[in-house]
Amino acid sequence: MRWCPSSALHLLRFVRLRSCTRRAKITPPLWIRKIWAYMKLLVNSLYFNFLTDSDVVFDSVFEPLFFTVDYVTRWFGSVFVSLVVILTSSILVIAYLVLLPLVLNTYSPPWIAWHICYGHWNLVMIVFHYYKATKTSPGYPPTEKNDSPFVSVCKKCIIPKPARTHHCGICNRCILKMDHHCPWLNNCVGHLNHRYFFSFCVSLALGCIYCSISGRNLFLEAYSAIERFKHLDAEKQGVPVTGMGILIGLLPPGQTNYQTPAPPYTFKDKMIHKSIIYMWVLTSTVGVALGALTMWHAVLISRGETSIERHINSKETKRMARRGRVYRNPFDYGRLNNWKLFLGVEKRSHWVTRVLLPSAHAPLGDGLTWEAFPLKKDLIPV
């Protein structure tokens, strides 16, 4: 066989042409291909089998929106936690630098002792339960094969789901006795940290109400002082001022007009007054909103159900009512027993050591098995 230079040249050109053609072919990035494959799967799921109904179609169509919301919530979790820390720290700075000197100079010794003891107890309860609620795992079902009873199989995790277990799209895991995903904790609220979450809500609501009530007079005085000196500054600059200041009591006692010299209003005084106003508005707002949320969770605990189970039980109650039957919550052990199980109270002293004081005790039960329809008697004698 003879070697032909022209044939070798043609072969080299052909190889170069093929390589250039391959390089010219544009391949989308991996994340675009994954999204495209995911969208194809959603479209195919619409006509996968004859069991498809409106709920399946709705979930499939809005799945990209649900995924986006879950992703944004997961990303903003650390931002919400930082916001809680910053706002709480700002209230503490005002309390120690502004309010504590006023308390020490104006209140009687019994009132000073009360404010110091209650304030620091409330602070310890808030910090302890918030830290435990954010850092404690909510509880996950085992992924390995075991003998634990289960009621269904998670269609996303493809693992057995015990009773009261639900899948969290934000954490992308199944949670034991899941209540909800809290962005302010950047964590799910489940079997192992539900008590920490509720105790934090109670402590923070009590702290905000305490600051709002005890700081009400200081807020009114600070607001009046700012308005009074704002009118005085306007008068000095030649701006016409109405007589509303006298009507609403913004003038100091004995002063009948704005021409009377007033004591100097320093920058420090202005910052102190604005800090008091900021503290009162923030604590009052949070106290009302968080107080309502805490009361709602207290009602759920008394009924022996979580936020998710409340929705499920409501639907089941209506469905059974249409059939002329009465639906019973299988995990309602009676109000007192529900609270004992939730708080982990096993004897009388635990109402103090485990409820009124910080306690890291584990909840009763493993979260995998639950006794259904028990007799409403004292399961835990106290």
C-alpha cells in the first residue's frame, strides 16, 4: 500500500472540520438542562395516569412558584435571624443605658428590685429558648429500614413517614410532628424544638408587654418634649406656630407662651427621647402581634394538634359532618395531659424547674409512635 500525501492532507482537513463543528455546537449549562428536564417532567405528570385530578394539575403548574418561594425563604432565614438579634440587642442597649439609670434614680428600692429581677429573668428566658429553638434539630424520621410503624411513604423523600410527620419543602426533609417552618428561627418547628419555640414566643411577648406598660409614661414625656422643642425651634426661626401646644399640654408648667426662655435642648436629650420612643413603639407592636400568635399556639396545644394538623382536622371535621358523623382528633389527650406532654412535666416540681426556669430536657416520647384515642385521664400523675 502506497502513502499518498494528498490523501493525508484531505484526512487532516476532515479531522479539523469535525473538531471545529463540535466546538461550534453550544451546550447549555448544567443548571439550565436540569430546569428543562424538570419542566418536561412536570408536563408529563399532567397526563401520567387516570388518577390525575385538579389538585395534581394545580401542584404541577405552580410547582416552580412553590420552589422559588421555598428557595427565597431558605436564603432569607439567616437575614431574619440577624434581624431578631439586632432588634433585641438595640432594646437591651436602651434598657441598660437609658432606662436603668432612670429607674435607679427615681424608683423606690422594692420597685428597683422587682424591675431588676423580673427583667433579667425575662432576658435569660428569651436568649436561652431562642438559641435552643434555632440550634436544636426538629427531629427527622430514620432513613434506614427499621421496625418503626409508619402511616405512609413520603412522595418526595421516598421514605416511610410515621404518624404526625410532614415534609418541609424549605428544609427538603421530613419533620417529626411538624408544626411549621419558622423563618425567624431559620429552622423547622418539630417534635424536638416545639417547646423551645413556644417558650420563646411567651417570653418575648411578656418582655415586650412589660416594656410597653412600664415605659408608657416615659414615652409620653419623651414625645411631649420633642414636640415642645420642635415648636420652640420653629418660633425662633420665625415660623408661625398655632396654639395647639398649650391645648395638648406640650408647654412646661407655668409657661403660657413660647417667648419664655426654655432650658437648652442638647443632642444627648434628643437621642434619649428618640430612643425611648423607638423602644416603646417597637415593643408595643411586637407585643400585640406576637401575643396574638402565642395565644393561637396555646389554643392548638390545648387541643393536642399542630398548625398543620389544625388544617387537616378542620377538613376532616367538615367531611365527616357531611356524612352525619363526628370527627375526633386521635391525639387529643385532654387539656391538662396535652400541656404535660408538651412541656415534659412528670412531677409537680417540673412546673418550676422545667417551665418557669430554663431547661434543656428532651420531650416525652420519640416522635415516631403516638398513642391514638387514649382515655382522657391523667397519663402523667402529678
